[in-house]
Amino acid sequence: MFLRAEQSGLKLAIKGRTVTLVLLGAWLVITRADDVVRALGYAGVMAIFVVLGLVHYSLIATRFDQRWVKYAFVTLDIAIVSTLVATQPLFPTAADLPSVTIFRAPLFEFYFVILGVAAFSFSPGLVLWTGVAGALGWLAAFRHVASGLVGVLNWTDIPARPTAREVMAVVLDPNFGGWGSRIQEAILLMVVAALIALVMRRARSTLTRQLEAERDHATLSHMFGRFVPPTIAKAMIAGRGVLAPVEREATVLFADIAGFTEMTERAGAVRTVEIMNAFFDEVTRIVGDHDGIVAQFIGDAVLATFNVPVEDPRHAVNAFEAARAMLACVASREFAGERIRVRIGINTGPLVAGNVGGGGRQSYTVYGGTVNVAARLEALCKEHGTSLLVSAATARALPNAKLVAVGNVTVRGIAEPVSVFSIPLSNGEGTHHA
């Protein structure tokens, strides 16, 4: 990832560098229009830098883009700038002007431009190297110029407790080179490079920790999601293991495999597990597609909830549509080579939902009469020769559904009989007599 960031940053930096060089070259040519040779010289130098940048750009992310390549191009930039500083006069027409006066021109800023380009690489090593190489190139250029002159003045040539005239006599002397200032500039360049490199290192370290945390979070969510619904897993991880209990109206869907005992005796243990896993995979997908969650697998049964823990104003409709999709699914396919039949009960009403447990283990579940009625309706499907029964509370929320009244049933723990409905047998989905 960091390699891609470096490559992307270098490409961006080279683009900015090219634009800057073109603008700077145009400025130098325009301002030196009276000296054609000098103007063409500036244009040529800028063209060389642009070509080098384009060559580097073309190598990035190719098989020729070795680790040392970016260091080589930065070093080449510094070498060219330092060579020009060391060899080119400040004013070609002033032949008797000491060459050390070149250091009075605003040239040192070019090293910071190169450092800025290197900073786009997001590579602490390249930035640090740019600072060191730039400092060495600047000092080498000064040493080359100063070594060819006699009587180069420095700040130390100013007497102690000087007058203004004495200071000006040294500083304004054509032979004043200010060796101390050059060293100070080089040190500042390296300090700035070190600070940028440190910031980059800290940023990379912070980003690495963040990516590791996100990876661990994703791994935990994936592992946790294998045992509890992903929605619950994410909510519990966000809440640091705590999922606040809620009490609200919701719809509960209870689905069970008809003739499960007979099937297990016929299929055997291993194949029964394969059948169950294939069935549960489809049920979980269908429930999720309808904005519900599978709260529990209870033997061969599935307990799904709609509107908890994630709110859904269409929870009754979605639960009913999920049930129809389940019936259509089992009617049209096999599960690990086995045809199965399901019974489904749906009820809408108030319930309590939350994660409970003991001994350090927790699970998400729902409580209340609403859940009991849904389970009872699923069991009653066998008596009424249907695959789906819904309570009156759920039926009231399904104005467009074609339902037929089945009758009133008694549910343990509930004083009044519960009116139940089913889908017409002509739909095909209700013809699976359990």
C-alpha cells in the first residue's frame, strides 16, 4: 500500500514540478529577452529538468522502477543545480565580478523545491536523503567557487563590537562569501528534511496502526459473524460487547423443517448436517434480503426477527415476503440432494430483545408472548394442512396480501384465542401439507 502511495505521490510531484519549471522557464526567458543567449540557456536548462522528470515519470510502477531509481533522479536534480551554481557567473557581462557573488542571488530556494518534490513520495528515506544531498551539493558548490578565489571574506572578518561602516565594509565587499551563512543554510535544509521525514514516519506508523485495527476489526466481525448475525456482531463490536436491550413492536418468523426426524434417520448424521447447512444458508440469505436477521438456529428451526435490532417500518411486510420466498425456494430446489418441506409461523407484537448469557458467553435473543405465538403458529401448520400461518396482528399490516382465515387458536400463556390466517392453497406455496 505504501509503495502505491509513493508511486502515486511521485507522479503527482513530477506533474507539479513540470508545471513549475515551465512557468519559471517562461519567466526567465521573458525577463532576459534582451540577452538571447542567456535566455536560451535558461530555457535549455529548464528543458533538461522537464525531460528528466518525464523519464522518471515513465519509469514509475514499471519493471525498471527499482528502489534506487527515485534516489538517483533526486540526486541528479541536486547535482545539476549545484553544478550550475558552482560554474555559472551571476552576470556574464561582468567578467571582473567575483564568482562568489552568485551566492547572493536567491538560488538556495531551488533546493527546497527539490525537497518539496521528494516530500510527495511519502517516503521518509527519500526526503532525508534529499536534505543531506542538497546540503552537501550546496556546500560543495560554495567550496568550489571559494577555492578559486583569494581573500574571500566571512562573517569572522567583521571586528568585535563593529560600527555600521565596518559591517558594511565586509558584507558589501564583492569578495564576501559568508561561509558561515552557507553552513547555516545547509543545516537548515537538513533540519527541515529531518522534520518532514519524522512527520512522514509518524504518519505512516499511525496509518499502519489504523489499517491493522481495521483489519483486526474486519477479522473479528467475520469470525464473530459466523456465530451471530453480522448486524448483531457489528453492533456488539461497536458497543464493546454490550448491546443495549430494546422493547418495541417487531415481527417474528419461526421456520421449521417438516419431517426432520424421519429425514435424519434416512440421510444419516453427516449428510443431515450438509442438508441443514445448505438450508440455513438460503434462509439466512432470504431473511437478510428482506431486512431481517436470523437471531437463532434452534435444532432444525430458524428464529428470525424483523425490526430488531435494526428498525424497519415495513417489518411485517418484509417478514411475510421472506416467508413466501422461503416456500418458493424449498419448492424449487434441493438441499445437498434432499427435498425438504418447511412450516412457518409469523406474529407481530411487542417483545424484548438483547444479548444475554453467563460464564463469559453471550447470545442475542428475543423474549415475550410474540415469540411464543410465532412458534406455536409454526407448530399448528401441521394441524391445518398448510405451510404458513400468520397472526391477525401481522395480517392487519398486510393490506395487499391475499390471505384466508383459518380460525382461532389457543396459545399457552395467552388468555384470548389468536386469529390466524394462511395463504390460499392455489398459490402453490401453501400446498405443502406438513
